[in-house]
Amino acid sequence: MTSSINTFGETLRTARRDAGLTQQDVARAIGCSKSSVSAWELDDPTRPPSPELVVRLEELFGVAFDTTGNDDVIDAIAVLRRMAKDPKFREWCFGELGITHGQVARLQEVEF
């Protein structure tokens, strides 16, 4: 019995092809290398995208990607999404939690 749930790579490949884009087009649009896009489409476990790049892909294609299997990625993506869309939450993170812009930048660079 095969699963009807697409992997991250399958979803990315389908979204990219549906949009008529090459891997190089996607890489340029989100600021990464073509080889990274290729690795993600192949679901290479040694080269997952950073949370920020997942968010950029979601914004580019208007789809949600399944990052099941890595709770740290899911949590980081959720925080980045909310910070991007909710100015009050962003200010709360910086003020009440004491999160610095440097910490957010480091979070965006983390490769899980």
C-alpha cells in the first residue's frame, strides 16, 4: 500500500513544474544554490532546507510543505511565519522574550 502523502521533495518538484520553473529559477528566487534545490527534490536527508528557506518556498509557490519528522524545523518555521505576519508577536518576541535580531538571523541560517 502506497502513501498518498507527498514528501517534501515531491511537493517541491510538483509545485516547481506546475509553475514552469527550473531548479535554477527557484534557487535564484529564494537565494540558494541549484544543487540545494535538487537535493531537496530528492529528499536528501543530509541537505534539508533551513526553516527560512522553507518559508520562502511556501511564499513562492503558495503551498505548505510537510516538514514532518523534525519538530525543531516545524517550531522554527512556525515562529518565523508568525513573526513575519504579526507585528505585535514580533515586538513581543523582541521585547518580552528578549530575542535579538541576531538570534533571528542565526535561526534563519540554521540547517536542520
